[in-house]
Amino acid sequence: MTSIPLVRLTPLALALALSGCAIGPDYLRPSSLLPSVFSEAKPADRVTIAQNPAINATWWKLFNDKTLDDLVDQALQSNASLRQAIARVEQAEAVAREAGASFFPEIDGSASTSQSKQSTKSATYFPSMPRILNSRAAALTTSFELDVWGRIRRANESARATLLASQYSRDAIKLSVAGLVTDTYLTLRAYDAQLTISSETVSNREESLKLVRTRVDAGLASPLDGYQAEGALAVAQTQLAEQRRQRTLAEHQLALLTGNPELKIAAGDLKQLPLLPEPPAGLPSDLIEGRPDVRQAEQDLIAANAGIGIAKAGYFPKFTLTGSVGSESEALSDLFSAGSNTWSLGIAALMPILDFGRTSARVDQAKAVNQQSLIAWQNSLQTAYKEVRDALVSLHEYGEEERAQDIRIDRAEKAMAISRLRYEAGHAGYLEVLDAQRTLNDAQLAAIAVRQARLSTSVGLFKALGGGWKADAPA
């Protein structure tokens, strides 16, 4: 049995011994430099954290609205942006599998047959040689790069990070789609509530117009009162038509988000939707690190960090192991007979000697990309922190506004009732009644707008936190 000399194995053994190291920096998570808690988080006014444990990923179900639940489910199944994100994840998974396969040799099969005729005038021709030469061969060959410097490992690390980044991108889009559907639904329900108020306003002004006409016909009021009442009615009808238009447009937007062009939504009432629980005091700021977009930014940073190692590996020689085993003969019938077998084994090294700074330029590029990714990750944290703080402040102040609006509506209703009695008794002009009606209408619409803003801010808070807060958050 023929043995391979030890000296031939020395380069291979050396390469395998060195394969434990990996060029380039290992990833170390940078410090976020954010405060430990959100100081804007106030104790819950209506709900305590003990009564409401951790909010899960399906936070929109806290509205207890079956229509909303169905709309979000449809959007998560059919939304075009989300389906594109899922396709990108599938692509990234395939890229990661391809990168992982680089750890193993690729084995190829080959087979060939050839026939050639030699020239008798050739310097290499001898009369004893046959002029017609036949050759038959079959072999298995392989070429495998030895990962001595960790280039393949860094590439695989980058591919895995890219895969995770695409998955977090998909999760971020899911969160965004759910939030957008919920927000649009709240807008539609706000228009429903406004339509209810505007319809009542139209009815009240129609009754007022009848009363004014009766008084004008009886000579108890000026025709000016009649014109003012008719104008006030037209204003209310215009307001009603505009709200119907806006409500329809919101419905069309939901149809687009859910991928259901024929979507129709029955009328509802914004005021029937419950206020979502407010977060506890001392809400920890590290919750935002679980946001999908923040996690995506960190995976991009990990991939960029691995890119430095890939670039630095260009400074060192690349070792390639090659081998083949097969058979070769002149006649096809002898291809696999005794003595026809062939084999080869080799190792090659390729090292740049003079590249005029190309490798250094690639390393500098990788470092610049890594710096950009670091800044992007830090910015994503700071942006998330700001969004949570904004939502917390807005939630608190909208609560104060809503309480003030309730008082405003109560006083406006009392003022309108008094002004109407004064007009019927002849102690005031119709202008006083119109002013009271406008004040009440404006107060009612403003209250709906504040309620919608408060609910939308709750949605924004869940999006900013990535879906909710932990059950054991300090109270």
C-alpha cells in the first residue's frame, strides 16, 4: 500500500491547526447610554399593573372590538408590505443556508470521453505509436477552502445576523401594520361618533328653524332670525357631508391595508371603546431594546462587525484543499477494471504580494460600514426612547384634556338650554341661540378628537415599546 510522505501532510496539518482562530473583532454589545427608567411614566389612573399583567403581542385585542380583531388578522395575512417582508426573510434564510454550506466541501462528479488523431509530421510522433488515441475517464473531485483565518466563519456570522435582521424587519412591519390598522379604525370610529353628533345637530337646527319661522310668521321675530337659522342649518349639513366623506376614505384605507377591496364596516361608536391601561411608574427603559427595529439595527451592526473580519482575511494566504478519485482507460470496458484507478490530493496557498492597497481599502470600507451601523443602532435606541417619552407625556396630558372637555360640554349644554328659553320668552335674539349651538357642537367634536387622540397615543405607546411592558415592571 502506497503511503503519503509526512512532508506532504505538513502544510495540511499546519492549516488545520491554525483553523481555530478568526481574524477581526468579536462582537461586543455597545452601551446604550440611556436612563434606566422613563421618568414620564405616571401611576395608572384607572388601571393598576397588578390588575393588568404583561401586555402580549396582540395588544389591539384590549379594545374588546371583534371588528378590529378581524381587521388586524386580515391585514397580517394579506397586507402587501408584510408579504414582501416574509419573502425577504425566505431569501435571507436561503442565503444563510448557502453560507453555512461553505463549511463543507463540494463534491463534483465528472465523466469524459475523447478520441484524437495524431499527426505523423509531429515532432512527438513515433511510428510505433497509434495515430488514433482514445481516452475514457470518470472521477469525483473536490475543492475545499480551509477556513484558517475564519473568513468563512465571519461570512457565516454575517449571514446569520442578516437573516435575523430580516426577521426583525418582518416583525417591525407586522407591528407597524397592526398599529396602522388600529389607528385607521379609531379614526373611522371617531367619524362615526362625529356623524352621530352632527346628525343630532342637524335635527336640532331643523327644529329651531321651524320655531323661528313660526315666530317670524307671527311677527314675534325678525326675518333676520330666519335667515340666520337657515344658514346655521346649512353649516351643519355641510359638516355632516364632510364627515361622511372622511369616514368613507378611512374605510377605503382599511380595505387597502387588509387586502380586501370590497370591505364594508358597519357604523359604531368611538366612546364604546375602552381606554387601554396606562403603564406603571418607573417603567424600565430597556424595554425598547426588544423593539423589532432596534433588534434589526443591532443585527445589522453584528453583520457589519463580521464584515471587518472578512475584509482583514484578505491580508493572509488562502489555503485550498483539492482532491480527486476516479478511473481512466483507453477502452470503455476497462474503465473500472483493476489498475485503472486514479487519485490526487493537493493543497494550494494563494497570498497577495502587491495589491496596491486594495485589501486595506476594503478593510477601511468595512470599518466605515461598521461605524455607520453603530450610529444607526444608537439612533434607533434614542428614537425609540423619545417616542416612548412622547407617548407617556401625551397620554397624561390627553387625560387632563378629556376631563376638561367633559366640563366644557356640560356647561355648553346648560348654556344652550338657557339661551333657548330666553329666546322663546323674547328676552334674547336668535344670535345668542346660534352662538350657544355652535359652542356646544364645537365642544362635542373637540371631546371626540381628544378621545381619539388618547386612544391613538395608547396605540403609539405599544408600538414604541414593541408591544407592551413586562409583568414585573416596578410599580
